[in-house]
Amino acid sequence: MIREYILLFASWAIDLYFYAMILYILSSWIPPLYNTRFIRFLAEISEPYLGFFRRIIPPIGILDISPIFALFVYKFLAMLLLRGLYTVLYAW
């Protein structure tokens, strides 16, 4: 029973961070939202991860496609992490 709760919490935390990044990315399209305290908080938690991809993938003209790659990589790594956690928890 505790194993299910651990997996559920890990999945919930991973999804929460994913949606926080999406909200932060979408907020850049709406300038009045971009300067709110909530969006600044999202920037503080999202920029360390997103910034890594911005340094690697340059913008194409005015279009920054690095968040797309960042989200794909995040989902892939999250899937591996959850699968590994499942394996570890149920290997007892």
C-alpha cells in the first residue's frame, strides 16, 4: 500500500512541475501576466531546467523552440524515473 502512495506522489510531483513549466512558457505570450508574482515564482523553479536547453538550442529568428525539446526530454526522463521507481519498489 505504501508503495502505491510513493508512486502516486512521485507521479503527482513530476506532473506538477511539468504543468508549472507549461504555464511559465505560455505566460511569455501575455506580457501583463509575465510580471506577476506567481509567474516570477514559476520562472524561479522552471528557468534552471529550461535555461539549460536555451543555451544548447539557439532561437530560430524570433521563435524559441528550446522549450519544446525541454518538455519532450522532461517527459522521457520522467517516464524512465517512474519506471525505475516502480521496479525498485516492487522488487522487494
